[in-house]
Amino acid sequence: MIRFEDVDVAFGEHRAVSHLDLEIQEGEFFTLLGPSGCGKTTALRSLAGFVQPTGGRILIAGRDVTRVPSEKREVGMVFQNYALFPSMNVRENIAFGLTVNKRGQTDAKKVSKAEQTRRVNEIADRTGLALSQLDKNVSELSGGQQQRVAIARALVLTPRILLLDEPLSNLDAKLRVQLREQLKELQHEVGVTTVYVTHDQEEALTLSDRIAVLDAGHLQQVGTPEEIYDRSGTPFVCRFIGENNRLTPAVLISLGSGPGAPALDATAESYVRPEKLHLAAPDAAANSPASLDGSVVGRTYHGSHSVYTVAVEDTTLRVSVPAGASAHQWDAGDAVRVDVDPRWILQYPAV
Ligand SMILES: Nc1ncnc2c1ncn2[C@@H]1O[C@H](COP(=O)(O)OP(=O)(O)O)[C@@H](O)[C@H]1O
Ligand SMILES: [Mg+2]
């Protein structure tokens, strides 16, 4: 449905997007993820037609749209700050695209009043807006409701592609999670190809069919949430997503020395996530191909899990233990064994 072919976007000397190659399938929920300033918004704006690439091509449904004006691309866009019209009520905001022509002029004949009402009511219902809210001024609505109006305003035009730029970032944490789930359901129901921009890895992991991770304008990896998390393709992706322990050469040598343990490249940049490590009593029956002897330094309680800091070899590792996973609670100074399945060790050989 969407193809970026070697797309560059430069602002003067500064390249915000560099040699971007991407393919997004019809109906997919696709996320551009990366730290602030990595070029996510610029890539999305180039797809929307708000910014012109300085190199490469963008295709929508097989058609080269690189030079096609935004209003002819059949894309709907939702912004972080909602960008609603403050002087219009909710109904007028949602209906806006149905009342203006391609040149942005009001055109009463475009869609009949009755048809407008029908479509606005239908999309309001889908996006979780009560009919009683349609006659309110948008300023009377909460942030979450305003963002629903912005999504409804984009969807009422039945775009081929829905673009969302950090739409949940201005909302408080609880509402963000709630709206995230509803957004996922809505996208599933409507089936519209969606490109979502966020710097929030949890949002990306929970919402997306696939994720593209960007760093400084460069594509780092494209994959399913599981691939991005469990098989991070580059050290950048590995460090950006989730939490990590960096493994020292001494730890890698020790892990590789047990009977049946696989050889690990002690010179490679290596990581393992805290929840992939397990704590056991030093004399417990072996249950993984590799382990380390250590001693507990401390523990922090997080409700759903605890994180133990454990000294091993010449470093400390963070080990995440789900609440209720172990009858045993370790104290500082306790001798423990850290078990690890080497499949979860991510290695990036020095080049
Ligand atoms: N209109 C612009 N003019 C000049 N520089 C810009 C413009 N828009 C974005 N940039 C720069 O391009 C880089 C990427 O910006 P942006 O795409 O907004 O990143 P993100 O959305 O990932 O935070 C940043 O360094 C930003 O300062
Ligand atoms: Mg941005």
C-alpha cells in the first residue's frame, strides 16, 4: 500500500531522513518508533505531502505520489495537539472535510446535509463519541475526547491511509493506555492502513503489527514487536527498546564454560534483558544450559515484579522476577545462581 524508495528529506545541510526504504502492507498498523529528533514526523509528513523529499520516491497503492499534492493523496492525519477548529462545535469539526472542496473553499453542494449528518453520526459512534457531545464546543471536551474528534474528523473522509503523529502524548498515563486499546480496536474494525508515530516503545509494542525503528534519520530495523524486542537487529534497537544488561567479556567467558554451554563471542557487544534471567539457589537442580554464580546486592519492588541487582564476575546484573514467581525472596548478601538460556543473549560482533 505504501512504499518509501530511498527517500531523503534534508533541511539545508541537515538530513532529517536518510535513504529510507520501507514497505507497508494494506490494512497494517505500522509504527515509526525512535527518540525525539530521529525523523519520525518528517517521514510521516513526507508521506502526507506536507514536506517534499529531496531524494527518492514515495508510492501509494503503486502510484508515485512524490510530487502529488497532499489533498490528492487520500490520507487522513491526526496530530499530537489535536489541531481542532476552536470556533466550531464537535459536529462541525468532524464534518469539516465533507464541506470544503479540494481548494479548501466551502462547498455546500459537496455532500448533502442529510448525508453529512449520517456520516458524522456513524463515525462518532465508532470513535466512542456520544451523540450528546456533538453539539458541544470542542473546548468543553477533555483531551481524550478532543483526540477522538480529531480521529473522527480524519476517518469521516474514508482515507486510504490514516496517519497519526504521537496522538496520545498529551494525555495522562491512564487515559493513554485506555485510548491506546480503543484505537487498536477501531483500526481493526475499520481496517484502514495506519502509520503511527511515537517515541514510546510500549505504545509501539502494544499497538503495532510491525515497527520501524529510526535513529538519526536512518532506519535501524523493521519487524514485528516480538522481533524488535527479542531479536533486536542492532545495538541501538537493543538499547532503545526495553531494559538491558550489557554483558562483560568475563561474564561471557564464564557463561560459555559450563558443560553443554554454547560458545559465546566474548569480544561481541552483548546484552540480555532482565526478565530473561532467573534466580535460583546455588545448589538447585540445573535447569538451563548456562549460569553464573553471584550474590544479591539489592532489590527494588515494582508491584508486578521485583528487580534484583546481583554481583557476578566483574559486573552487576539486573534480574526481573515476577511477583509470585518464586516462593523465595532473596536478601542482600545471599549467594544465588543466575540461570540464563543463551538464546536470549543478543550479540553484535565488532566489525
Ligand atoms: N521544518 C524544518 N526545518 C528545519 N529542520 C527541521 C524541520 N523539521 C524537522 N527538522 C529537523 O529534522 C530532525 C528530525 O525532526 P522530526 O522529524 O521532527 O523528528 P521526530 O519527529 O522524530 O522527533 C530534527 O533535527 C529537526 O530539528
Ligand atoms: Mg515528531
